[in-house]
Amino acid sequence: MSENNPWQYQIKATDADGDPLKYLLIYGTDFLTINQETGLLQTNNISRTLPANINKADYKIVIGVDDGISGVTTQEFTISVVKAGVGVTNSPSDITFITPKESDTLKGNSNKIEWTAFDAEGIDQIS
């Protein structure tokens, strides 16, 4: 999301017994609020302006749904806030494969290929 634009996420949950549900923001940031009755998670009026030297910030969010009887079920995700007017660059990732050499003797049915990945923008998932 852009630091200047509103954002919302509608949580959808059901209870097999028809018990009333209460929606919770268990862990998050102060610029988000949740409607405990409807499950609408949205930005509020608290500033999410990023510092001048930061173009992107990630926030861990944990939401929960409680039926008052069986306990709380949670969902965890990350929200990325991007500085307004600044495009996020996406440099190519560096991927290194460490494979057996041609001259190596491989025995058994399992072989191991190790690899590492590095992304300059800090993207957690590289595909």
C-alpha cells in the first residue's frame, strides 16, 4: 500500500455452531484498526508516513477470530507500506547453485543440491 492511500481487508470467518464471532487485531501497527463485530481491518487517521530515507517498510500483522468458547484462531501476514511518489525498484536476484562436480561419485538414491538466493530489495519470497 502507498503511505498516503487508505487500505482495508475484510476478514471472513464462520463458526460451525453458529456462535457469535469477535474479530481481534492481536499484533500490528497503530495505523490499523479492526471492527470487532464485522471483521473489517482498515487504516485509520494515524500517520503511516515513512521517514525521508526509507522507501518501503514491512509490518507484521496478526489477526484473530474468537467464538468465546473454543479459543482464538489466528492469521498472520505482512503489510508493505511504500513511500508515495517513489517507485519500488526490483533488481534481479542473485541465485547461486552449488551442485556436485562432474567428477564426483554419487552413491545412493538421494542427491543434494544446495542453493542460496539474495534479493537487493529484501523480498522474502523469490520465485
